[in-house]
Amino acid sequence: NAGVMQNPRHLVRRRGQEARLRCSPMKGHSHVYWYRQLPEEGLKFMVYLQKENIIDESGMPKERFSAEFPKEGPSILRIQQVVRGDSAAYFCASSQLGTGGDSNTEAFFGQGTRLTVV
Amino acid sequence: AQKVTQAQTEISVVEKEDVTLDCVYETRDTTYYLFWYKQPPSGELVFLIRRNSFDEQNEISGRYSWNFQKSTSSFNFTITASQVVDSAVYFCALSETTDSWGKLQFGAGTQVVVTP
């Protein structure tokens, strides 16, 4: 059972370009979460999605950032017109349930995508 | 307001010394979960432990041990007889039941440097 798969592992973009980060959740997981880790900082929650729905986007910057989790295929975090301050590690996590369940329910993290804006 | 505080930014020890990482959290929920993750220099997040708020038993796993005290809202982590491979950033995190399973609030992390 493959874990959470993120690609690419490393992404370099020039200022003004678009960055697309992909996350394939674990098999059987329909809940996906994106986090951003700026240099020297902890992870900050960005957005929580279920298939075809954004459930909680309280951590998403208001502009240039968007996320989707289509019925088929991976979840995509898109950053338009990237700036140097977007350089960070972006982690994706997935869980089987959103809420409820028992103590064995948990979220599993991918290995992250390191975005560098030059 | 920050909900998870890791006051120690960096701790440096010599191999075989013990090291304790502090974590203080804040929540109004009566049911919540606390986590520790390790982030080695390679960058991935390694899950170490999850503890629910009703289980205050301390836990030991090999050289790792955790001390959960609800009275002081702390969930401290000790590495016994540290090794160079323990060098990493360690994150404490909180999940509140009013949130979804995957919405964790992370502390800023503590960098542990173990020298030979």
C-alpha cells in the first residue's frame, strides 16, 4: 500500500510563473490536506479538501493560491505568478475520515515538494 | 494565538547525553490529540507518536519517552542516550476534535544537534 505520493519532489520556477504541486493520497483516503513550511518555521495548515469539495481553506493566502481535488486524479495545489516568498516546502497529508472515527484514524504525510522561486 | 509552543529553538548535546524537548499546548476541547514528528535533514516528516487527551500514561518506545501532563498542558519528549542520527528538527502538534483529522497545529519546532 503506497503512502502519500507528492510530485515533483523539487520544483524550480522563475518569478511570475505558475507552480503546480500534485498529491496522490493513500489508497482509500478521500481527505487531503495541504501544509506549507517556510524556511526555519513549522508547518502551517493551508487547505482541507474532499473529493470535489473544499472543506476548509482558512490557511490559504487570498490571492494566487488555489487547490482542487477532482473526482479522478491527484489533488493539485496551484500557485500563480510565483514570488520569491513562495519558496517553501509544501506537504500533503491524507486521511480516511474527516472527523469522527476512533483513535486509529490519523493523517499520513507525503515527503513534500520543495519549491524554489528564482 | 499560538496553540502549540516549543520554547526551545535549538538544543545541542554530545552523543549519549539525554535530551528533553518541551511542548506546551493550549486548547478548550476536552478531547484532542497530540503528536510528535521528526524532520531529519532529508526533509520528510516522520511520525513518532500520537496521544489522545484521555490517556495520560507516559510512554516509552526504545530510547524515546513521552511525558503527558494535562495539569500543565505539556507533552514533553525525551531522547535517552542520544545518537548522531537523532539530529533533526522535532515538531509537536495538536489536533482538536472540532477540526478534521488532518488539520494539525504545529509548534515551531526544536532543532536537536547531536555531536559525536
